[in-house]
Amino acid sequence: MQIERDPYRVAGTAGLRHTPRLAPRWTAIMYIWIKALHVAFMVTWFAGLFYLPRLFIYPAMADDAPGLERFEILEKRLFAIMTIGAVLTLVFGLVMLAMNPALFAVGWFQIKLILLAGLAVYHYRCLTWMRRLKAGYQPDGTTWLRWFNEIPVMFLLGIILLAVAKPF
Ligand code: HEM
């Protein structure tokens, strides 16, 4: 087997629409750096998606005012950070799409888009839970919240497998 030593060719950027005024190789190099930033901000986004719903479980059980207030501050900050992560993941993703619009016709990417729509709904549901708990809502138990907390794992696995393995 022949080993490809040029990282910008290994990464499969052959179908890129080349940026005018830039040599094809520079377009490919830019694409890879943008992809790296996309993945880095995706990690920030998911750090929040994994941890924020865990923060909901305590306020759902407790009723001491200072403790609840502290949790509200933590939740607000974490939500702000994960939203910044989401926006930057989206921005770098859109830049790559502008450079490589042929992806819209590719099966794995179309399914990724469907999963992304689900992820956006989940992100929004985190906001609505935050508001409910702030308004003093106390659920009967925490079982639903514990299941809710597991949902991002499914999205992460699905999207990463599709984006990296590109099976179809
Ligand atoms: C927010 C909207 C998003 C858009 C518009 C988007 C778009 C893209 C695009 C266009 C690529 C380049 C694909 C290629 O050239 O093969 C890409 C790569 C990637 N995306 Fe996203 N993405 C988004 C969100 C996510 C999320 C939420 C995850 C993780 C859960 C993710 C994980 C990845 C990974 C790991 C790669 C690199 C795949 C490789 O190895 O080539 N993306 N994304």
C-alpha cells in the first residue's frame, strides 16, 4: 500500500471549488484549517450540551435559595459558552460548505443535516428547561432529566461517525 505523505491530499479535499486568486493547494490548506477550527468549537459546544442538563438535576431536587441562585448563574454562563461554541461551529461549517457546495448532494451529509436540526432543537430545549427551573418549576422526579442528559451522546456518535467515516 502506498502511503500518502501530503496531509492536504490525504484529507480528501480533491473536489473543492477553488477560491479565485488562490492556488488550488492554498484552498485545500485553508479548508483543512477551517475544518480543524470547526471541530474545536464543536467540542466546546458539546462540553456544554453534556454538562448543562446535569446542572438541571440539582435545582429540580433542591429548594434552598442561595444554592439555587448559584446554579442559575452557572447555567447561564455555561449556556452562553455553549451557544458561542454552536455559532462558531456553524460559521466554520458554513464556510466549508461555501467552498464545497457539492456536499449537499452527498448522502452522509444530508443525514448529518437532519441530525443537526435535531441538535438545534435539543439546544433550544436546554434553554426552555433553564427558564422553567428559574421560574420555580419542580418536576415530580429527575428520571426524565437524567434521560434528557443522555441524548447528546446519540447526536455526537451519529454525526461523528457520518462525518469521519462518510459511509455513503
Ligand atoms: C452546525 C452546523 C454544521 C455544519 C454546517 C457542518 C458542516 C461541515 C462541513 C461542510 C464539513 C466538511 C466535510 C468534508 O469536507 O468532508 C464538516 C466536517 C466535520 N464536521 Fe461538521 N458541521 C456542523 C456541525 C457539526 C457537529 C455538531 C459535529 C459533531 C457532532 C460536526 C463534526 C464534524 C467533523 C468531525 C468533521 C470532520 C470530518 C472529516 O474528518 O473530514 N459538525 N462539517
